Amino acid sequence: MFIAANKDICKYSLSDNAMDDYKKKLGNLASKIKNETPQTPLQQVLPVKSVAVPEEEEASFNNWIPKGLKRKIKAYGVQHDISQKDITIQTLQNFLKEKGDHELRISHVIGLDFNGHAQ
């Protein structure tokens, strides 16, 4: 039994010639690694572009929105290199430009704020 097991081990072991080839290749690889400088690619890091907003004191703005809309905003921001904050600011500014200016003019004329309270 011992002899049969020993024959199996010998059958799977490398021959002297194969082992010498392996050591030679391994030695060549080691010297190659020592002599060559590594060619590591460098990743360029760019800051996220922000919208030019006039310097103004900031306030917190937290709202619950549908998860699907949140995912779309995130995806849009990644694709167009814009932050979620800037998307929100631009959207609210456009909303006020389209609808808010009209309401602002009316409220100014009648002396009420957006909530209907006297100014």
C-alpha cells in the first residue's frame, strides 16, 4: 500500500527538468520585477461642477419625495456631472421664474405673501 501511494506522489511531482524550468522562469520574473519600474495608471480626480449661485446664506431644505424620483435625480446628476443640491436649486429657481414671478407680482400688488398673510 505504501509503495502504491508513493508511486502516485511521484507520478504527480514535477520532473527535475520541469522544476529547473520553473525555477528559471521564476528567477527571470523576480529580476524583471526588480529592474522595471511599475507602470501604474494614475486616476485623474476632478471636482464636481457646481452651479454659480450668488453667495447667500444657506438654509436646510428637507422634503420627502418618491424613491423613483430620487433615483432619477441621482442618475441625472451622475450623467451630467452635477450635484443633487445643484439640481434642486436649479429646479426651484426655474419653478419660481416660470410661476413664482407671476404670483410674486400679484402678492406685491395686493400686499400678501405666498401664504396669503399681510406683508
